[in-house]
Amino acid sequence: MKIMLNEDLLLKNYDYKLDESLIAKYPVLPKEEARLLVYYRKTDELKHLKFKDLNQILPQCSIIFNDSKVIKARIYGHKISGAKVELFFHKALNNFEFIVQLRARVKKDDVLLFAEGLKARVIELLPDGLRKVEFFKEKKLEHKELLEFLEKNGHIPLPPYIKRADEKADEKEYQSIFAKNLGSVAAPTASLHFSKELLKELEKKHKLYYLSLHIGAGTFKNVECENINEHKMHEEAFFIDENLEKILLSEEKILAVGTTVARTIENFQRTGQKTGLCSLFLHPKNPPQRIDYLLTNFHLPKSSLIMLVSAFIGRKKTLELYELAMKERYRFYSYGDAMLIL
């Protein structure tokens, strides 16, 4: 006899159809002119505002950001045969071995050629389609040296749904203004709306704190299990300092700026870990325990991110708000508009 799953655990119940014209290919400038959909949970009220109105409506709370910086993770080269290769850096396994995605057919021990005499040797073909490689010139490159090479020669890794090549402006716009700890291959997109002027304004009424969670390419991985409880989340390195720890252990109300901040805080709430690897999956059957308010963008259907939003306000309300946002022609995804859950 087949057991009927709870509606909130069925993948198909997190689907919606988005008109491609609503996918933001470029950010709104100035940043704070982006739109802001505000949802009040206690009263079930809605407001349609601009992001610049945030300080006027935000209750008293501490605001927590992710200060991870996006790596220029995409580089272009060629095989010894001359065939073109695109390499997307994912993460370091250790100081000399790295996980990458290659847009090219390769075999074990193939050598790929890049700028400045850099070479990559394929060490292993992994079952998930990723590749383990080492980089070398006269000698093997360490992690720090590779990051320096990528900063100089790499391209900003725009998400796959932004169907255009990266441009010079993306080096600035696909990076928060407070990004400092290099390690992400995707931006914490809720943070992209903040200008220096808005931060100064917020500091007059709120305390601002920062954590680091280095976003992996797994953030774009679709949930594919019919029962979302069976989904295995990717692991991402994080760090919480002592100042933020005190706030998290207090009764202070907190606003999480983005899903990465939400997951890191909720991971701390459950484990007490200030550093390590976070693989927490928030959804309606695993709701938040510590966060009071959430600021986020609009996310892909059937993604772990829309499930995280559903953990705060319920699946039905999330889809209802997304339908409204589409009707009102809000801009979706990384360069799109924002939603504030109070």
C-alpha cells in the first residue's frame, strides 16, 4: 500500500510557471530603486514599496548580512588539440586538488591549457558530472595562488538563467558592497540591493552584523526527489564571530538578509557550531527556530530556496505571493526585486 505524503513534502507542489520576460538580466540602478514586496505574517497584510523604504518599515532588530565575496570562477581555455574548454571552479578539496565543472569532453589525465601558462590536469571523473583537477605551471598551484589567478583572469559566474555573457559592470553589480571574504561562486543576492547610503541610514536605528557562508554551485541544483525530505543539500563553509554569537544567543530580534544567512543562523541554533560546513535544509516541516524576519529575492520553482521561504510563511502563502508578484510584474531571481517577510 502506497503511503500518501504530506502535501508540503511533494516536490510538484513547489512549482510555478514564470514568464521569461520577468527574469532580470540586469540590476535596477540605483540599487535601492528595486521593488520590495512586504508581507506581514501576523495580519496577513501586503505592501508594495521600493527597497529604499526599508528603514521606514523595518521593526527594531539586528540585521545580519553575508560578507562572502564572489570568485571570478569561470575561465576559458583549450585542449592540447585546440578544442575550446570552459572551466567553472566549484571548490577546493584540499590545498592542491579542486572540484570543477567542464564544458568539454575530457578523459582522466587530459591536460587543459589556460592564460599565463596555467594548465589543469584531470585527476578523476566524478559520477555527478563534476571533475577533480589539479592546476600547475612549473609546479602545482596552491589554493591561494589559484584564487589570485582567477581574480586576474576569470569571469564573474552569472547564474545560468541570466542568458547573456558577463560584462565588466557585473564585476561590481554581482557583488555586495560589503563583500570581503573570497569564497563564493554565486552572490548572496538579497545583499545586492544595499547601497552605502542605505547602510548608513540603517545604522542609525539598527545594529549590523556579518557572517560568512561561501555559496557553492549547489545552490543552483534542482530538488529532484518526489519526497523533498530525501533531498541531500550541498555543504558550504561558514564562519560566525563572537559578536554575532552573542546576538544569536540573546533575545534580540533579528533580520536575516538572504537565504544563506537564514541557513547559517538556523544551523547555529541547532548545533551551536560557529564554523564548519552547513547543509541545513529548511522547508515547512523543518521551520526556522531563531530568525524573526527574512529579506530575500524571488526564487526558482522546485528549488530548495523557495522551500526555505515556505518554511517561514507556508507553501500555499508563498505560491500565492509569487503569483501576485508575477501579476504585478516584479523582476525575478538574482538581479531581481526583493521580498520582506515580517
